[in-house]
Amino acid sequence: TNLLAAPIASLQDIKLSANWMCAAGYEGDDAVLYDTVEAVGLNFCPALGVTIPVGKDSMSMRTVWEEGAEDRAVTAPVSLIVSAFAPCGDARQTLTPVLSPRQDTVLLLIDLGRGRDRIGGSVLAQVWQQMGQLAPDVEAEDVLALVSLITKARQEGWLLAYHDRSDGGLLVTLLEMAFASRCGLQVDLDVTPEQANARLFSEEVGVVIQVANEHAAELMSLATSLGLGDAVSPVATLRQDERIVVNTPQFELIDSRRGALQSLWSETSHAIARARDNADCADEEFAAIQAADAGLSAALTFDCDDDIAAPFIATGSRPKVAILREQGVNGQMEMAAAFDRAGFTAVDVHMSDLMSGHQTLADFHGLAACGGFSYGDVLGAGEGWAKSILFNEAVRARFAAFFARTDTFSLGVCNGCQMLSALQEIIPGTDHWPRFARNRSEQYEARLALVKVEASPSVLLSGMAGSHLPIVVAHGEGRASFATEQHRQSAESAGLVAMRFIDHELNTASRYPANPNGSPDGITGLCNTDGRVTIMMPHPERVFRAAQLSWCPTEWQTDSGWMRLFRNARVWLG
């Protein structure tokens, strides 16, 4: 049911990996394991037409450290962990729990438990230190019918949001959708107050979908034709006041604010983060739950689908760009793809090639130092990469000669940004550059952030100034650390700050997580004085296609706004 959010062409395309765990030979566990294998492998999966081509078993799930003493032994219960995977034809068609803000919509529950609401083994039971008597179950025919229903509804364009019911049950499913959407919900349950707990917290197989009112009757009719008529029912509608209200016909069960419930939901995570990470950052992120938030947005000062490099690509000339990597770097494929799309010949260049002399930089007009985990993201990561250049006389001379040529450009991203920043002494016009230190949060940050492109001489960001757009960040050491405050002011006054983090209100981000690494004034990209060398912590190469972004404006169909950066490089070379 989780995979059905993606456009899986056929249920038979789904393959399973099963991890069977059992304490072999212990008090009937062998028989339990046999029954489980029979139920899953011989009955349920064949009925669905789904195979289990791979798996493993862990048959020693019991440890004894004092023979004959039961209190000196630990035995794990018989368990089956299943991972499902399938090809996805078009990731852009994947549904998410984020609700459409349209008011003329309804949330429908498709309940394959058909109202039985069994709560054995549920989170609710565990919270009360119970196991319960009856656990949820499901018929294979109902699963097949659900797949047909979701597939047809997707083809018709009826589905606006999707979330499967799992840990926590219906209430948690609805709350997660409300939290993701920062909206309120009116939940109306057609049950008695005594039945409400089971309805809200049962973890029977099922999904919640959002459809427009105009399509609700059609979907219900389709469900009836598939034998699921009594399994589909309306459960909620959107509220504009960010309140979560849950009613039964007799009386109101819950009336609370979305922010209050989400704060309650996040309390444990917040407490862990305060103890483990930077406490101030944890508090800032926790406070943001209750604050008004406009959400991600994008506004470009250019047309992202305008291929300004097309006339140069049409000449047939494809300049060579060195896609530079070191051991541990993992962003080279995306970087190469972006430059290839912009009209370059992307060449994989490993530092060992330059060290051995098998490759030089003399034949290249572009250099892209990629991101990832160089030196395992320890020992200074990009700093160590830079020292391998600076302390090798021959390699240092090759890099210095490349940077001195006026017909070359360079881009450093993430680890590559950190590496180039440490090569200041051989890159002209970089006296103002900072080094990049441990994130203020004291943790690796991987998230979608919002940045503003500033006016600067950067040849790669030409024509992009004034734009703001989302971008991926993924780094542990991204905080810009200037040698002195005067260095930072000099970079600002010279107009050499190329990019900075902004919050959802489009102001310079000073608080976490809008400013994920704690850089002063949100600075996360700079260039040298003539604009030929640009460094940035975020990853434009990982989001040059709209499909790579977890959120982007609907009008971005093929390219994202970041493709302009790579096309700028091709135009600049001419």
C-alpha cells in the first residue's frame, strides 16, 4: 500500500525481499516460522502474483550467557521484515500525503479491514502495555481490488493526495497529512464513542485518498464494481483555520490546533535532538512548528525552459569539462549529466589520474569539483583533498596554471566547495573567501532549502540574480567561517556573495533549519573577483531536472531553474 503512491504499472512488477528471523529450536518457534512461510510464501504471495526472489534468514535470535538460567537469556520473537521494490515509470506522477488546499475535496478511507478494526499488536495496545486479542488481517482479493481502484483513479486524474494507513492507524494517518500540509481537518466518524478508539487506532490495511467532490461519486461507483463498495467511506474535509476536530454523532472527541498536536508529536524527537545536537538549533526547529509558514516557493528572473545554450550546441562543438572527484566523492554522475545536457563533453577525472600524470588539466576549459564524502567526511574532508594538491608540487602547478588561464571556469560544490576554498593561495581573486566548518547543528544536514541568487560577477549565475528557488543541501561541514568580520564585509561590499539561504518569507535566513549550517547572513555561495570560479555548498547538479525535486512549481515540467547555471557555462565559453 505504500508503493501504490508511485505509478507502478502492475502488481506483478513488485518484488519482495524477505528477512525471516527466528530462535530455531526454541519452544515451538520452528512451527510458528513454518506457518508464517506457508501463509506468505505458499498462499498470500501466489494469490497476488508477487514473488520473493531474494531474502535471508536469521535463525539464531536467542542468546544465553548462563546455561540453565532463563533469566540469563534473551529471545527475539519470530519476525518477518519485508522490503518491496518495483520499477517506477515516471516519478513525477508519484502521489504524496500533502493535501491540495482546494476546499471542494473530501478525504476517503479505503478500509480493507471492512470495519472490523482489530487492534491487536497496534501502537495503541503497546502504549497501554498490552498485545490485544485479534490482529489485523487482509484478503488477497481485496488487495488486488485496491490496486485496480488506485490504478484506475490515477489514470483518471482523480487522486490529489495519498497516504497508506500503517503505524498508529487512521488518526495518525490523517494527522500526518495535516502536518505535511499545515492545514486543519474536520474528521467525522460514523461510530459510537465506544467504537472510536478502535476506528482511530486500528492498523488494518487501508489507505486515505483525497479527491475532488465532483469525482467522489465516480470513485465510489468504481469501488463498488470492484467489490470494495462497503470498504470506502468519507472521513474528513479540510478546514481553513488549522484546527483538527474529530467528531462522532454523539459528541466531539478532539478539538485542537494543528501546531499544538504537531508539537506534541515532535516532543520526543525534540528532546533527543537537544541532547544529541546543538540545543539552540533543536529549539529553533521546534518553535517553527507553531509559527506561520508560507512554505517553499520559487520565482525566476529568467525562463527556465529557455535553452540559451542551444545555438552553441548546434555548432557541434562540445568543450571538455573535467568532472573532478576524489575517493568518497559520489556526485560525479549528476554533475556529468548536467554538463552533458548543457553541451559539454564531460570527462571523469579522478585525483589519482592527475597524481600519476595520466591526465592533465591543459585540455579542459571547465573544472567541476564534485560533492560527496571525500576522505569519509573526516580529517577535514575537502580540506584534506586540497592538501593533496597543495603538497604535491607537480599537481599544484597544474591546478595553478588552470586557474590562471582566462579561458577556463570552475565550479566547486559541497566537498568540492570546501576543497576549492582551501586552494585560495593558487586561485586569483579569492582573498575574501571563507573556509567551511562544522555545521552549527553539529549534524549532517540533508534537506531541501530555499536560496536567493545574488548579483555577482559569477559567470555561472549570469542572468539569475534576484531569483529564489529550492535546492538540495547535503553536508556536515558547510558553515562559512571567515577569517575576520572584515573579510565577510569585504566580500559583501565587493558584491562577491553569489548565493544565500532565505526563509519562506524570503528574508535572509538566520535561524535553523532555513539556514541549515549556521553561515553568517545565510552565505552559501561565492565567486572570485572575475567570476570565473564559483563555489557553493548546495547541489545544483542534483536538481537540474524538475523531476529530481521533491517540490517544485507545477510549471517546471522538464528543466528546473538550476539548468540555467550549466547553460551559462556553455554560453560563456562561446
